Amino acid sequence: MQLHTHTWGDGDRVALLIHGMMADHRTWRRVGPALAERGYRVIAVDLRGHGASGRGEYGPELFAEDVVETLPAGADLAIGHSLGGLTLSLAVDRLKPRRAVFSDPAWHMASPAEGMGPELFAQFKSAPREQIRAMNPRWDEADVDIELETLAVWDEATALGLGPLFGADLLPTAPVVPSLVQLADPSFLISPERAALLEERGFEVRSVAGAGHTIHRDDFDGFMASLEGWIRPLQ
């Protein structure tokens, strides 16, 4: 499936952005322009079932196939958040970016027995502003507005399509390209034990102190600072 994309900048290097569950390209409203200032042409997708992209069947391999079909191979940088991190990890061998950043990736989602499951995620479709604000006290109001707008156009069946993954261990066995795993503090997806295992497997792991799961919205400055050495510096 060809996905809807949004582009910032016209630099000589390409950066790819892949959002998480329930979001779309608008989640990167500050990251896209910040990378464009550093000389990137930044391309962000709306995954299937999200934003302005099409609907259909859902599953991790389908998400990965879509980004491979839509995005250019050989980009300088690719960043995937949460579900976008899982999607990137399944597509990285075909996208072949020079560097990959997995921002609090969905490599281990709690099982229904642990109080989590796809139905719970699907219920967020109707979350009111007060709930979003309470769950994300550090977000700008603009991000709360965007969350409500993206939920309105999100197909909650995407969560149900990931049902078999809840409780599964999806950690990659090794990085395909030089890879940074960027973690919330604490991360409910990557435990300290799993973070240590990722380091043993050759990933660089950095935590953003005090940041929630959507690091780039919870602590934008911390998000950008943690990418030092992985992105082009400001001139």
C-alpha cells in the first residue's frame, strides 16, 4: 500500500519518520522541522489505518511492507517510535538507512494476563481530552489537540490486528545497520534486563531521564539531545 506522506525541508540528506500506534505524521510536528534545520529532507508516513493513509488488513509485516513500498531506500537516517520502531525493525533490511533510531520501540508489549491487550488500546479511540491531558501532563496543548485529531481518524482495528504480538518477545537478534535504542524513563516496553540484552547484541541504548513513552512530545529537548552523534548537528 502506498502511504500518505508529509515532507519538511529540501536538504541533501534524507530522514525517515515512522509514528506509533494511534498517531500519524503530525506527532513529529517539532522533530520534522528540527531535522530540516539540520539539512535533511524529512519524510514522515501515515501508517495504514492512521491519518490519511488507506485502510485494510493489519499486521506488523503489512506495516513493514507499506513503508518499504512508500519510502526511499538508503536514507541517511530512519527513526521509528513505538509501533513505528517495530515496523522499522521489520523493514530495515530493505530500507537500508545509514543509521536507525528505535524510540521506545514496541518490542515487548504486555500480555492480557499482565493487564494489557489490544482491546484496551482500541478503547483509546474515544479518550476525552481530560484523560489525554492527565496521562501526558508534560505535553504542550498543541500535542493534546493533535492527539484528539489523530484519534478521530485512526482505525482502532489496527490494535486488534496486533493481538498475537501482545506478550511476545520481539527484540531483534542484532542490528542490521548502526542502531540506537532510545528509551523512556522508565520504559514500559523495554525493561532494564531487555535493555542490557540489546546492548549485548550490539545496539547502543540511551534513556531520556524522566521522559514518558512518546519521548519527542514529552521532552523534545531531551529527545533531540539524546540523538547527539546520530543526527547531523546544526551548522
